[in-house]
Amino acid sequence: MAATRKIDGFDGEVVVAGDARYDEARVIWNAMHDKHPALIAYCHSSADVAAVVRHARAEGLAIAVRSGGHSLPGHSTCDGGIVIDLRGLNSIEIDPTARRARVGGGALLGELDVATQEHGLIVPAGVVSHTGVAGLTLGGGVGRQMRRLGLTVDSLLGAELVTATGEFVRADADANPDLFWALRGGGGNFGIVTEFEFRAHEIGDLMVLATFNPIEEAPRVLTLAEEIAASAPDELLWTSFLRRAQPQVWLPDEWVGTLGVVSLIEWSGADLDEGRRVLAGIAERLAASVTSIEQVPFLKMQTAGDELFGHGKRSYVKAGYLAALSPEAIEALIEVASDVSSEFSQVEVLGVGGAITRVDAEATAFPHREAAWLINIPASWVDASEDEREIEWARAVYRAIEPLMTGGAYANFMGDDEDDGAATAYGPALDRLRRVKSAWDPDNVFRLNQNILPINEGKPI
Ligand SMILES: Cc1cc2nc3c(=O)[nH]c(=O)nc-3n(C[C@H](O)[C@H](O)[C@H](O)COP(=O)(O)OP(=O)(O)OC[C@H]3O[C@@H](n4cnc5c(N)ncnc54)[C@H](O)[C@@H]3O)c2cc1C
């Protein structure tokens, strides 16, 4: 039966199967999720969002919420339900004096970066500019400023939401503080955020060391990473990627396709001369085959990965945390990562810590603040015939280091095939999140996410 286009109180556009735009409108970033929603509702206001929520409930249709559409497990689409598309809600207002940013629930990171950088400011968020602010923020938000400024949720001051009953509410430190706590790490379980309010921070150019070492040198690179990161200032961010090198402006063509370690070591302190000195010292010890140290504008850095991580490939992710890059972890990671086939797959060894650890573990719903390293294993490939091989590679890397991990995973770097996804994502925050879920969405209307069952559906607590 064709879906109705008529939604009471809705002023946006509706796309249904058979429309010329339908196939384009149902696409999300990860091509693994080729789903057929009954309708896609393009909202332009919070009133539109509320109208669609009420309509979906009245019709008994599942709701998928889509901002940037980058959900790796495909939670922003569904078969037979309604996709609530928020890209029309992408207005951004900056108050440079108060250093506040009001950001629509459908804005992309690139839009936020451009708007804040006009005033020399940023909101700390992720590293690929076509990612959505909303999904990234609600899961926590890791990025290149996290060691200095914390997670994205640590700069969140408040949010406007449409609830599961189609009401409008605000959540901040004074209004509905439990809901505000849950939004800072608990994902899209509690309502649809139509506007975020963030604290913004000053930032200038970055100093960036980019290196390539062949895979035989990977043990030395990761051992040095552990040694340096253990006492590094917050201004220093270390990321190493075990992968086949992709074309980069700083990388001579002869290395493209070679298996090795690409390291990006970024300095974001105000004193760039000091940054250059620190990075030159690291470069000397890395003795890489290719080394580049460059002063890079923040916006340029934020868009450098856009093409490599572009839309339309097939993807699968596993991730977890390490307290240290021990010799056993380094050996296990390198051995299995070296079996990589796809030129787009990689193991990211991402130094966390810093300001993240200085926020009280119970202040927000994000539970993984103590780890030193986030190991993210995003497999990406083009051809569906390679699905099994690539997924198995990511799982094998994960299995190899799982015994050494601290437990749990970052909700935004998870698939939907964990044995107990909610416990993995939310850990010690889960019981309180369940209570908040029971108060705001007892019927589990918002369930296409790393889902927190309300108390009456979950185990008794
Ligand atoms: C290329 C790429 C790069 C990435 N880089 C980073 C990174 O640097 N740092 C990082 O932390 N993560 C990163 N991620 C992971 C990213 O945070 C998640 O994929 C996140 O869900 C993306 O948000 P989105 O709005 O684009 O996704 P969507 O697919 O639109 O939404 C994902 C889920 O978020 C919820 N949601 C979305 N919008 C709303 C809303 N307005 N209100 C309520 N719930 C909502 C829904 O549950 C939805 O299913 C990256 C992912 C990709 C694919």
C-alpha cells in the first residue's frame, strides 16, 4: 500500500516510493544499508518534526532520524517506516562575545566549522566535515581538539527537543537536568534534537607532523607513540593509521598503496613555534620514510579527509579502548591489521585522554573517560562481493586485541551486531539511562539507535 503524503501540521516535503527523488532520498553514507522507507519527511521546523512524530505513532510506523546520515550501522534509515530528515534545520547562530553557538539539529560539522571560524572559534567535534553534528554529539563526539577541550558533549550547554509524544522541551543544567545528562552520550534515545547550544572556544592554525613508515617499522612507531603520549601535553594529539597509504599532498606517489603506518601528530597550542620544535623532535625519533611538518589552517585540516571518507562505500566498524599500547597489543594489532585487503580500510590508533579524563565520570552519560587509546577499525570497500572478507578482517583485528581492551565501546563507532549493544556502549551509565528513557520514551518510539530499552522492556533494575 502506498504511503500517504498527508501529514497534519507538516509544511515540509514528503518523498515516497515511486517519486523521481525516492532512490536518491533514501541513500545514507554507508552503502551497506539499502533500505526502503515508506516515506522520507524533509522537515524545516521543529513543528514539522513534531507533526511527523505524531503521524508515525498514529500510523504505527517506525521512526528513523537522519541528520548527517553517517550512522555506520544504518540507524538513520529503515524498511517500511518513516525517515525524519533534519537537513533543513541547519541554521547556525554564533554569539562571539558570549562564545555561544546555536546549531540546528540537521547541521553538518563543516557548516559549524565555517560559521565558528568566521570568529576565530570552534566547537570541538569530529574530523570529517560531512558528518552530522547531531548524531556525533549525542554519542559523545571525539575529534582533533578533544585532548585540549574535551568531547563535544563537554561543550554542550543545552538542547531543544521534540519528545516521543510530539511535545517541545528544553534540556540544560536547570531545565530537565536528567534529560540533559542523558543526551550527553546516550544517543538518539530520548527525543529529536532540533537545536543544540554549545560553548565555543578560540583556536588558531595547527602545526601538523605527517609521516609514513613502512609496516616493518610499525612496532617502533607505536612504541614511541605510547612513550610520548603517556606524558604529552593536551595540545598534542597522536593518531596512527595502519593501512595502505592513500594519495596525500605530502606523500610522494611511489608510496601510494604501500602497507604501513600513516601518523598525524597535531599541535593545537597557541605557541606554534613551540609546536614546531616538539614535532621536529618527534619526527627525528620516528625516522620516517616521508616526513612533513606544516602549519595548517583549522578549516583545511577539518576537510582534509572528506574525499577519502566520502559517501557511497560499504562500511563496517569495530572499536574499543586500550589503557596502554603494550608490546602485546602492538604485536597483535600489527599482525592482523597487516592482512588488510581494501585500500580504504584501516586501524586507527587514536590517543585520547587529556581534558576528557578531567570531567567527572558521572557528570555525563559518556562512560569511557579513562582510556588512553581508542582503537577504531573501520573497514570500507566498494564491491558487495567483498562484504564477508572485509567484515571478517575488522572482526579479526578486534578479536586479536579484545582480551587487552578495557571493555565497552564508543557508541558512535559500533555496528549493530554486538551481543549486548547497550551495555557495551553505555556501561555503568546504563541503569540511569534506562530510568531517563522510561520517563521520556516509555514506548521506545526512538529505537533505531544503540537502543536503551525502557525499564518495563529491559531487565528489572
Ligand atoms: C566518515 C565518518 C567520519 C566520522 N568521524 C567521526 C569523528 O571524527 N568523531 C566522532 O565522534 N564520530 C565520528 N564518526 C561517527 C559519527 O559520530 C556517527 O556515525 C554519528 O552517528 C553520525 O551522526 P550523523 O548525524 O551524521 O548520523 P545520522 O545517521 O543522521 O544519525 C545517527 C543516529 O543519531 C541519532 N540522531 C541523529 N540526529 C539526531 C537528532 N537531531 N536528534 C536525535 N537523534 C539524532 C539517531 O539515532 C540516528 O540514527 C564518523 C562517521 C563517519 C561515517
